[in-house]
Amino acid sequence: MADERKPVTVVELVAMKQRGERIVVLTCYDALFARLLDAAGVDILLVGDSVNQVLAGADTTLSATLDQMIYHTKIVRRGAARPMVVCDMPFLSYQVSREEAIRNAGRVMQETGCHAVKLEGGAPVAETTRALVNIGIPVMGHLGLTPQSVHALGGYRVQGRDERSAERLRADATALEEAGAFAIVLELVPAPLASQITKSLTIPTIGIGAGPACDGQVLVLPDMLGLNEPFTPKFLKRYAALAEDVREAVTLYAAEVREGRYPGPEHSFPK
């Protein structure tokens, strides 16, 4: 197990892969949950642009803004001591030009205090990844189902099922490693292909819907806590049913307020 007293670094993550220790990753969007996840021993807090869907109610991640990601990453960082905090770079914050990518990623690092950024895509963003790494910004890659390309991919579906697309993913993973990425998220990738990619790399892979062979796993926090009830993909395991707990608690609160049972004497100040 990684030493819980030490902050998680890119060097430690590679060492964890070498030791065969699995890396625990969850998305996080605020300081309250950051403190809870830190106390529970999570290694990486990913401030995903999924916040645009999960908390902001959008249909996709595409309308997430740089200011939005900076705000959420900043407050997550306030609640996290040990975990590495990684910020998703939103759509069009790094694709327009290398110079703009450096400027935007640098702003994220300066204003949030996070430890790394994440970019979606393979070979097309390899040189941007290299440019960021060269100026000291750690980069996590993201291959397979890349939500910012959901329309080009034809929806949220498994990637790499045929040999041509599988070979492209293998090549993309190699390109990202050679460009200096310290880890790669593999999303909705067949388990055998994810296993091949994981074994071929010296950097860790973080799976979501990519089977058990990845070096770590990530889930969206509200999904695994059972807060997002309509979302039921095959890869998701729910570890709690908090939506029902919330409904029950609020229903009880509403009843006690309407019946005059709350607040009681124990909740009131006599003077």
C-alpha cells in the first residue's frame, strides 16, 4: 500500500504500477467530498468535466467551461491533502493551438493548486502533451470513449472492438507515453485490449468500463454512491443507495416542519 502520510505524486503512481498495487481514483467536485475521499484513502481525485452533466444537468461535457473547471478544481484542492488532484481540461481549451493549451493549462495550475491536468485523445494531442510536460505540467491521457468526441464516435459506446480501431488505440497509448503522460484513462475498452495496453506501458492505466487488468479504476462519485439513479451502465457497481436515503431524510424533515415537531426545545435557544 502507498504510504498514506505522503502526498501521491506522479513518481509514486509509476512505482505503484511496478509494485502491482492498484490505484484508486474517483471523480470529485467539491471540498466536502474531497475531505471524505481523502480520509477513505483514495489516491487520485479527478475533477472531471463530467461535473457539467452530473451537477450542472447538461446532456454532454461539451459545454463545460475553463472557469467552471477552475472553480471546482480549486475547491476540491482545498479539501484534499494526500490525493493527487487532476483537472480535466474542457473542450476547446487545448485543441485550438499548442500555445493556447499551455496558457490554459498553466492558468489551471496557477489558480487551483492542482497537481496535473487531463487531456482527451491520442496521437493528435501527443505533441501538446509533450509541450505541457516540457514546461512542468504533468498530463494524464484519456483514450477509448472520449466524451468530448461523443458525436464523432457515434454515441457512448465501447471503442476498439475491431482490429483496426484496436491497433489505433495501442498506437495512441504508446504515443502518449512517449510524449511524457504519467498515466492514461481507458474508458469503454474491451477488457482483453485494455490488458494488452496496460502490459505494454510503463505508466499506469486507469480503467472505467475497461476490465480488471488496468492498474487502477475510476468511477464517477455520484454514480457509485447511487445518487444518479437513471444511470445504469454495465460497468457501474453501486456501493451505496444514497438517493433513497436522501429522499427518506428530506421527507421526514418536511413532515416534522409541517407538523411543528422541528425545531424542538433541544434545537432552540431559551435566551
